[in-house]
Amino acid sequence: GAAAALALADPARADMVGLLGEATGRVALERIRARLRSTDEGREILKARPIVTATEADAAALRRDCAAGTFGRAYGEFMGKHGFDADDRAPVQLVDDEELAYVLLRYRQVHDYWHVLFGLPPSVHGELALKWFELIHTGLPLAAFSALSAPFTLAPEKRRKLHETHVPWALEAGAAATPLLAVYYEKHWHRDLDALRNELGVIVAPPLKS
């Protein structure tokens, strides 16, 4: 369709890439929902349906109120350093099952939480490394499309590093982590970041410059 054509022509068109993902991801979304339903925390997420907004995930307040070394402080510092706004994620448009639509929205909205967990900067290289992780961990076609098509935007040396260093990391990390969409992150702001990573089976990515 038109979304696929525009996404293939320009992987940076996040709106078209998002629409393509919505149109092709139902089987993966149903698998993710089953994982959410299988844990207490996942069921709580599906019931409460937390939304990541600049009010609910107030970066300035988290920097002020969370101790150094906590997940909340690290997230607040990440958002502040890069000038990000939690309200920026696009709404879901093409998923007709209300609960699956929420699962896809949650996937989009925890993206910056995962940057913090895995220590990845929001550079093109960092985003692609995270998309490779998401592909292995979630199986969503949206992640597959981004991981497989967008590397051509990298310079050859960076593309080599991606495939030699961060793709192997993503294959390992994506399989090792507990189901990360079943984590109620907003209840873990004050947790020690390293302890949370250990509990979730998170393997921090090889270092990249911001």
C-alpha cells in the first residue's frame, strides 16, 4: 500500500513506518498480549493501561526526586539531555482490537525506557541497535522493517560496526531478557538501575557515543 511505498522510499518517515507496522503486526501483538496475560505485572498493565506522558513520566521531577543510580533518575537525565518529550509518540490508528491497540501503543511508549535499560544513545546507530533488539525480543514486523532497511543510511564503517558488534549483541540480549513489555516501569522509578537490569535479564549494549 501507500504506507509501505513511502516507508521503503524513506525509512525516516516515522509516520509511514508506524502505519506499516500497525497493518502487519497482529500475530506478533497477540503473542505479546499472551505474555502480558501470563504475569501479574503484565495483567496489571493491561488493566490499568498506563500512558507515558510528560505528566506521568515527568523528566524534571524524576531528576529531582529519584536518587542517583536509580532507573527514574537515569530516565529523567536521558530525556533532559536529549530534549525529548514523552508526549511525542504517535497514536495507534489501524489496529481494530482495543487491547491490541494498547499493546502496540505501550511498545511505542516504552522505547525510551529501553534506551536507558540498554545504555543506548538516540543516535542513528543506537536506534538501529535497539530496533535489532526489538526485532528479536518482540517479533514485530515494524522492528524488522526498521532493522533491515535503515542501516543503509549509515556510513560504511558504522554499518560494519553495527553488523559486527550490535547485531550479535541484539541476538543475545533479545533472547536473554524477560518479557520487557510486561514490566510496569512506572512502578520502578526508585529501583537501582543495575539491580533492575539484573532482575530483567538485561544485557547492556556495547558502548556507543551519544
